[in-house]
Amino acid sequence: MSRSTGFIRTLALAGLPFSIVPLTAPALHAQGYPDKPVRMVVPFPPGGAADIVARHFATRLAEAIGQQVLVDNRGGAGGNIGADNIARAPADGYNLLFASSSVLSINPHLGGKAPFDVLKSFTPIVLVGHAPNVLAVHPSVPAKTVRELIALAKKRPDALAYASNGHGTLSHLTGELFAQGAGVKMLHVPYKGAAPATIDTVAGNVSVLFAAFPSVASQVRAGRLRALAVTSAQRIAIEKELPTVSEAGIPGFESSQWWGFYGPAGLPAPIVDVLNKAANRALATEEFRKALALEGAAPAGGTPAALAAYHKADYDKWGRVIAAAGVKENN
């Protein structure tokens, strides 16, 4: 009896119609998948937060699947070049994408034209993790809590300036989300990265800062900035005493950078299942959890459907925020 004939007989005995599991090459291929190294595109240059997390993830994923996971940095166009490389790649399980929310949830709403559809050109595999911003203020600001900051901003519309990593970045849009949720107006001051934004806030040239935890941690601990809250849905492990913005004044508030693991559209379900199970094992390792904690981040995990739902909700949220604030790509 051939292998395929035996497989058909197993389906028949189980009472399953053959059409549910077509005996195509991809389905049969998944039984031995993966049998060679896997390429994972990171659509950013080496050294950034996404690249650091991706490399930790690749190491643990390789252990889980028993094959090398080769990180391929393809930066440019805000992440669109690398993402497009996978959108056009064969759906064979050997070409995968480690993408961030900036590429998949924010960029599409800023007016730029991507050569792919963020909701249709990729197959979700697993939500890798989240990293929130920290809401911090200069010590001269007479606000010790989020509620006090909101009250101050309501008394002085547009008098409080907040720094961000740049126009259209998550830190910028987190400030917009905060202002909309609190019903206040603040002046946005964009910088070219987290370092100059932090330096100018420490100097007192701006009053408020939304930034990733690693970029402000030393300044907060030295007393040169006062951290009021984190922007994630839950508190972060590395600073558990910091409340969330939701706890401290704007119920339901959440703004986090997140990373997702995807394949090209049409990635066969058996391969998705192999990768999802392996990825969840990787995310659960103590080594990965410790690595993310140093970045002020936390691992996620779950099903492909959970990633798809989370991505769509995040995409819709930033679309609303960007439209309400009138943010465009080059304004």
C-alpha cells in the first residue's frame, strides 16, 4: 500500500470527506517540515528593538523546530521593503516575516502606498510580544500622577509640550491617543529618535515624553525624569510599581509596539500549525522571557486566529486615531 493510499484509508475510517484534507504536495510536505534552514525577514536594519527581539526569538525558534532560523535584515521604506519581500515569496514555510505594528498597523494610515495589503498579503502565525511606552515628565512639572497631568493639561491647553521619536511614530501617536482619551490638547514636538527626545525632556525644553522604557530607564532612576505610567494593558515586569495609563486615569487605554510572526498569504495550514506550536514553545522559555524583560517587553503567544484578531483591532484603532488627529505622512 502506498503512503498516500494509507492516508486516504485513515480519513475514510475516521468518517472524514477527502475534500477537507486535500492530498496536495504542501499538505504532504508538512509531514517532514522543516527539512532545511528557515529564512526570517526582519524589515529593519540591525541593532534596533525589533531586530534584538527577532534574534532572541530566532534562537529559541530554531531550538523548537530543529533547524536554523536565519535572520535576514531588509530595512527601508519604513519596513515596507522587507515586508514586500515576504509578500512576494513562495508560501513554502521557508520564507517568513517578523513584523512590527509600525509596519502592519500604523504605516498604512499615514498616506504612503505599500505594494501589499497588510491584512491580506500575509498568513498570521503567532503574536510574539508587546513593548509599551512610558509616560514620563520633567521633574519641574507639578503632576505626580496621570490624573494630575490631565488636570494640568485641561487648565493650560497646548501649553504642555510632549516629545516623541518622530512624526508618525508610535510615541507620537501614543501622545495623540492620550490627548484624545483625556480630552486635552498638548503640543507635539517630534525628534529624530528616542535619544534626542529624551535629552531635550531631561533638559526641560519639553515637559512630557512618551518613549520606550529602555531609552528612559536610567534617567528615571537618576531622578532626571519622573515616570507616571506605562501605556500597556498590563504593568511591565521590570517596573511593576508603575501603574498603567488605564489604571491611572484613562480606562481602556493601551498603546504598545508589538511584533508578529507571519508567512506569505496562502501558507498551508499544516505548516502554520507546526510553526505556531514551535513558536509558542519558544515564547514560553525562561531565556526568551528574560531577554524581553530587559527591553521592557513581554512575550505573548496564542493562536494564528488570535494574532489576526489582535492585528485587525490594532489596525482599526490607529486608523481612527490618525484620522481624528489629521496626521499625514509628511505633515
